[in-house]
Amino acid sequence: MSRQATTTDDELAAMAKAIGHPARVQSRRMLVARDTGATSEVVDGLPLAQSTVSEHLRILREAGLVQGEIDGPRTRYCVDPKGLAALKAAISSL
């Protein structure tokens, strides 16, 4: 998702959809509290299968709300501050 000076309606809708599931909200909160976390660490904090957590993290990443970096056999995630700023700005402009 591109980061422009203003967030388009499509980008806002994608971000809203991404945080529209409780597991994705919980995943993001965990990453905020830890600064970073491997998929397995997020899985440990949720009552969901690893594949389900991976899908939720993929949706958050595609919406620009988290970043993922491959670290050997793992993917480490962290919050994308630019994505959060874009979401806040888009919501405040409603």
C-alpha cells in the first residue's frame, strides 16, 4: 500500500478492514507492547492456530499496519508507525 500525503478511501477501507477483527487488534497490541515479535510469539499469545495467526499478520502487513522481516526460518513483525499515522489521519478527516 502506498503512503501518500493523504490516504485514499480505498487505503482507509483496507486499514479499517485489517483492524476489524479482534485477533488482529490483539496481535497489533502485542507487537506494540514488545516492539517486535516472531510469528510464534504472537501465536503463543492467541488461542489460534499458527496458520490463522500468519494470515492475520499478512492482512495487517498488506494494510501497512505492521512490517515483517524474514529472520532465518522465522518472520519477525513490528508495528509500522507510518501506517498507524496514516490510519489516524484518515480517520480524523472523516
